[in-house]
Amino acid sequence: MWIRSIFRSMLFGVPIGVTFLDTVGYVARVEGISMQPVLNPESTNTDYVFLSRWSVKDYNVQRGDIISLVSPKDPNQKIIKRVVALEGDIVSTLGYKTAYVRVPEGHCWVEGDHTGHTLDSNTFGPVSLGLINAKAKFIVWPPNRWQSLEVKVPEHRKPVSTQI
């Protein structure tokens, strides 16, 4: 009898849980130093963030958003970066093949906050909005770092020209 109860709970619980994770969001571990000092400010600590899938369902991202996306270099890897420029913006690059890039339609320019210690658009160019899978909303762990991630683009990395 108890096996039947467990089976029934799993029969309903698993699809609901998967739907929630695919639609609303999930908590993910942030590894590496590319987003320092905002994420993982000390290399001995690891931050966990809530990634909202709901926030990007219409590919609605803004400059300053921290997003999770499929790496353009390795489709099996997810990376977390900050949106610096949107389609139509002209951005001053840091070591890309040209000094200035106009972000094409359907793309954005992403960078890690730890300049020089990150693989980002300065390496692989503008990123298709279709690669974005979530927006980082909050640091949820460790408790002493609980905070919203609604942060603006650092002044030194703002686009040269924006399309408004």
C-alpha cells in the first residue's frame, strides 16, 4: 500500500517539479572568477544564484542584467555574464578583432565583470538572444551574501552609442 502511495506522489510530483524548473527558475552554483566582485568575490567561496527562466521568456533583457546562456564556444557549457550592450548599440571592445562593434539585430554584447579574466563577447563576439536561458535575480547562498542582482552596467563598460 505504501509503495502505491509513493508511486502516485512521484507520478504527479515529478512532472510538476520539472515544469516549475523549466518555466519559473532554479538555483545554480556559480563557478570561477569571471564575475568578480559581484559573484564569488573571494575565490574560496562559491555563490549560488536563483536563475529566473520566466524573466527571459520573451528575450527581454536590459543592459546590466546578469544572464545565464549557452556558451557560443562550447554548447555543452552554460556561462554567466552581464549584458553590456543591446542590438543597435555600438560598443568599444577589449581585444576583439575590431575596436568597435555595432551589435546586430537579435544579439547582445556580454562581458564578465572581472575584466581580463573572462571569456566573453570580447572573445566570441555578439551573442544571439536565443542562447540566453535565464536571468540571475538573487544570490541565495551563502546567507551573508543574500542580495538582489539588479545592478547596472559599470560606467567604464557602457556602450559608446545606444539606440533608444
